[in-house]
Amino acid sequence: MLKGITRVLAAAGGGVAVLGSAASAAVALPLAPQAGSPPVDIEIAVDTTGSMYGSIQKAQALGDKLIAGALSVAPNLRFAVVSFRDPGNQAGEYAVLQPMTADTRALSDALSKLRAVSNTSPGNVPEESYNLAFHNSYSDSRIGWRQEARKVVIVIGDAEPFGAGSAGIAGCHSTQADPHGFNTAHELAQMKARGRTLVFVRAISTSTTASLACYQSMAALGFPGGSAVDDTTGDLSTTILKLIETGLAPVVVQATPIFVAPGAPAHVSILVTNPNPFAVTLQGVKLVTAAGFTVTGDRSGWSTDGDGGLETAPNQVLQSAGVYTTSLTLAAPASAARRAGVVTATLSLPDGKVVDSTAPLAINVGRTFVVRVSQLAAPAGVRAAGSFTLTFPQGVRSLKKGSVRGTVTFTRGRDRSLLRIARVSLAQGASSSILTLSGNWARPVACRAAAGAVRLTLTADAALTVLRAPYAASRPCGAPRLLRGTAIATVTSS
């Protein structure tokens, strides 16, 4: 991973000057365009509210290490720096601290201006002005995007946008109305239409209110190449460099069915996409499986490498919006498992720079599965939450019917409906698994308990660590009789 970045950082060694808080010691590395180098513009948008103090210090120390690494991937690169907070913040809600520039000293000065300021206004809420930052990423001409450039927006934050849950963003919970009238889903759709790839670095502290799943969902709704990671390395520049590479050469891995019995087969689809406005060359794809997983069936075009993995070398030119697809079949191990391996795609840019992009391969193998459904506000205001355990018979390779215990609760305003699950059936599809949960509704005194069922469609979203879970539930009485919405689900197996 990060071949080009590693080469440059190794050459830079410990003598890399730090920008931001040590701006006076900065070395101005030129970002002069090189012949054949594709143009890449990157906006660094930082939540500068009070809870972000530690992460802002890290951002201010990005400096030459980030520049050196980014140059190894995209020599024709420019950066902009944006600060955003919340409405009524005494230090201001939004500012472009530096338009797109190839001047590293100007970048250093902009990073040094990042300040964490808390909003002391009465009634201040956890949500921040992310929607405003999304909106301005495509509408604020002061940022200075080049029309022909690949455009990436890197957001460093720890909170949710206003109303992200109400907008139906999986993993987000906010139902707070946006003071500017923005809708998160609409703004992300506009970013996608305007070619803005959205990547998140989630700052982790006791004040963090946004889930990683929320950030992953938002990144998936932007232009292709989006992703989200937690800032756990202590080195923000390395994290951002990985995100840049992933954005330039995204690889998508999906495995079906979602629930796999020990020893049963799972179909793996690998897609490598080119979201750039320029052609790239796909040099190779490598799959390294986790212990216990074996490749079965047709493996034509694949060979075993020295590390025990499988690799293929298509050496295929992917034009802009081009997609390369390949597939394999894996046999699951005899015991429960979750992580099945890692896929790495190696691509070369028009100037010969080589980038690697990796994606994990997750497969739920087991006889017992714990499914946790998280609340997500649907447009109609319905929320679903609960957990249940599925247990399937031993000795059969097909998971269809088993026992179940647990509950799922649906709420809409003050109305609350709880289903005590007694039976389950599972239908495995090509890209989804449909759970039909049957049981009895626990109703208030005004409405007696009666039989009911929930149809839950679990779909593996390659951009998420969770599953999308559209549901439909019929109720014996009350309004509305049919509950519909989308939740998210996490699955663990044993």
C-alpha cells in the first residue's frame, strides 16, 4: 500500500519540516505541474468547534509530510483550506482560509489559522454546519476549483450535519432542522453531480457524536471514491494520504450471500472503477484470503503469488468512468468467521505514478448470527431498533429456517409497536438476504396483542461496515397499518 508515498517519505526521513504551528521553519516545496501529471484539487474542510481542539492541532502539523506524500501520487496538486463551525458561533460559522494553491507556505499559513472555538449561545446543539460546508464545496467560487481537475473534499470532524437522520442517511440520527434549510441528502446529491468526492476523517474523543457508519454513508452518496476512517493512527497526514489514494483508485468488493453456513460457497465480486477525468491503467488485482477460506471453481486468469495470495494482471486501460470486474468463489471455513480477506488494486496514473487501493472482504460465516438493528429516521418519521439472535440447524449447508429470539421496536411520534419474534425464515438472493420475522405484537391495552411479521431486506453496501435494512411491517390495528422505512443492521456470527 502507498508505494509512491512510502518512497517519498523514506527519502524525506526525519528532516521533514512541520508547517502550521512551526510555520517559520517551513520549507516551501514547489507544487509545479509535471508533464502528463493529472490535475487534482483537494479541499481540506475542518470542523473548528471546541470539541475538535486535539484534531485541529494534528491538522496544523500536517505540513510538508502531507505535501511530500501527496506529491508522490499527484504532482499536479493544489490544496484549499476551509473552516466551519455552527450558526451563532462567536468566531464565525464558515470561512475559506486559503483558496486552491500550489504554494506550501500559503497552505502552512492557512492551517495555522485553524482555531477551535466553542459556541456559548443558549440552546446550542451537538450538530454542526456540515451541510453548509457541503453546499459551499460546489457553490462557493472562492475555493477556486480547476474545471479539469479531480476534486476531493476531505472533511475532518466529529459531529453530524443538521437533520442527517431525518434525511434518511444510514447511521445518522439527527432530526434537528438545519438553520439554513439545507437537506443533507440533497447536498450530497449535488456534490455527486458536481464531481466532488467526499472523504471523512472522524476525530475520536469523549465529545464525538457522529458514528463512523454515518460518515461512511455520507461518503458513499457523494461522487465515486468516497470513504471514511477513524483517526486512530496519531498521524493525520498518513490517514489523509491513504484517503487520497483510495479516492483516485477505488476498489469495491462484495460477497453474497450475506449469511453463509460453514463450508458453504460464497460468491465474491470485485469492481475497480476509474472516477477520474483522465484514463488510468489497471496493472493488477490481488486477493489475500483469511485463514480457512479457500478459492474453489474457475480461477482462470488468476495465479498464485509468492505470498500465498491470488493475483491477476489485466494491464487494462480504464477510461474515465471505466469499470473492471472480476469474480471468484470462496469456500467458507468450517468454523465461524467474519473477515475473509483483503483485495488490492494497483493502478498507474497518466504520468506513470503507481497507486494502490485496498478494500476488506467481509463474509458472515456461522450457524448463529446476532443482528442488531439501529434506529434511522425515515422520511415518514418511523424508527426501527432492536436485536435478535438467529440459530440455524447444524449439518446442513443451506441456511433457510431456524430459531430466533429477540424483539424489534418501531416508533412514530408517541406511537410505539414492539414485535416479539418467535419464527424466522431466510431467503438468500444474489445481492441481498430477506429475513421474514414472525411473532406477536405487544400492544397497549387499547389494542390486543396479535400476530405480526416484519420483512427485513439486508443489502451489503460496499461502502459501509453495516448493512442497509429496508423493512415493511404490518400491524393489526392503529395507524398507519403498514410501517415502512430503512434501518441499518450489524451482524456478528458464531
